[in-house]
Amino acid sequence: MSGILDVDLLAFENGTDSQRKAVVEAVRSSLGTGFVYTSHDLSPTMLDEAYGMLEEFFSLPAEEKAKAVVPGSYGQAGYTGLLVETAAISDTPDWKEMLNWGADIAAGHPLQKLYPHRYLGPHLPEDQVPGITKVLTHFYDRVLDLQRRFLRVIAVGIGCHEWFFDQMITNGTTLTRAIHYPAMELAPGEDHVWAAEHGDINLITALPRATSRGLQVKTDDGWVDAIPPDNGVIINTGIMLEHLTNGVISQGIHRVVADPDQPGDRYSVVQFCHPTPWTILSPVPSCITSDNPQRFAPIEAGNLLDQVLYDINLVEDARRVS
């Protein structure tokens, strides 16, 4: 299928049984593409403030942005420069730079002790852009709340309890990534694109809005532009959700390419909703049938993340593309 549908999350939460059922069915249908649009209750002012501060950061000289690099984070905290992340199917680095942040966790928490490289704190460039930590931490919290609520729709749709994902993502390694895509005429070669074809690693990704078009979704009918309604959030599915659903919900394959009708650069802020790294990603029984036998062996979420970070060229001491 090629149609990306627009659903009403608030109708699932506040509507009648029939309205809730309609939202669940629409989400299941739309996720045949790996993508769906949804209404939301995020503050437009919050989004404006976040984008303003991020543009201020990315406009800084390269040496100032480099101060926000977090060594050993593998692109999961702090600044990642141009021509680093590389799609797993490509040998040409993406033409983009990124600022990444997550949430703090108590130093004595078992997750912190077992996975110290996963819980690195926000590491935001407060010295370069005063006030950015408060704004972007609030952004993280609000979008994670939206993702938690949307996962409840998916849980019902795959025959699980509505709160199936709630504990899984509590203290998870959810990551927010602000991305600046410079104008394509500045790229060092003709073979570069903003982001080559790929699927995300996590459960679901949320994109409240971007400053211009460019996101495209791979469907049975070819590549289609992802253009949500005004005030809509784009939700797409990742590799971890594909594992948990035994392929019933596939990862959403996408790319980001410059739109010739919107020249210049592009900004977006995406949030990757992750489970805790000790979560065992094993297909749920409701998604295993005689027609759809178990496809995936169980794997720890943290190990799967490590594999993908290596594949996309973010492991600093093992880059396959330099």
C-alpha cells in the first residue's frame, strides 16, 4: 500500500469504543507503509522556541560546535559533524550534522551500572546557547509522553494490553536528534544526499514538523513525499518494533532528499523512542501464526542498537567509511 493516513490520537484516548476501534484500525492500515500522521497536543510555542535555539547552535562556527562533541557516545549524545553518519546500504556519508540528547538517570540505577555508555545525560551546548538545556529537555519530555500514548494504540492493534510498552520504555534510551541539512549546492560531491535510504533502529520515531519538505517514504508504489496535515506529527516504525511484532509491522523505510522547489537548508527534530537496553526483543505470541511463523530470534535491545550503530558508521573507533 502507499497511503499514509491521518489519525486522531485524542479520539483514541477520549472517544467512544467505536472511535477508539476506528483509530486502531486506521493505524494498523497506515503502518503498512511504516508511517502514519497523528493529531497532537504539543505546544506550537515550544516547537518554535526549540527550533530557534537549534538554528542558533547550528549557525555557530565549526570550532564552537565541536565543543559539544561527546567522545565515545557513538552519535547518541552531543554534536555529530557533517559527513559522518552513513546509511547501512551506502558508502557515501549523509550530508547532515546533528545534535543529540537524552534524559538523565540516577547514578545508582541498575541500568546506569550495566550500561554506562547508554546513559550519558543531555550534554547540551548551554555555554554556546544559554537556556537551550531547559528548552530541549522539555521538548524531550513532551514528545516522549506523546510517543508513550501512541504506542498504546499500537499495543491494542497487535493484540496486547494497552500498556504493553509503558514499562518497556520507562528509563529507556530514547534519543532526540536535531538535524541540520545544509544546502545541497554546498555538498562536496554529486553523490551525496541529505539522508540515504534507511530504517530507524527503535520502536517508533516522532517528527513534530520540519522547516521544509524532503522526507520521502518507500512504498509499494515507489517513493512518496511525507507531508502531514497542518499541526500533525509524523510517526514511523523502527527495527525494534518489527522484531517485537514478528514483521507484522515493518520498519518504515525512508530517505531525506532536497526538494528542488524549496532550495536552501532544512532543519528537523526527530525523537527515537527506545526501550531499556535490557529489554529482550522477542516476537509477541499474538503476532506468530501458522501463516506468519516466528521470523526473529530474541535479542537484547542494547545489542541490536550496537549492531546498527556500527552499520551506520557511528562507532568512532571502527568507522567503515572515513
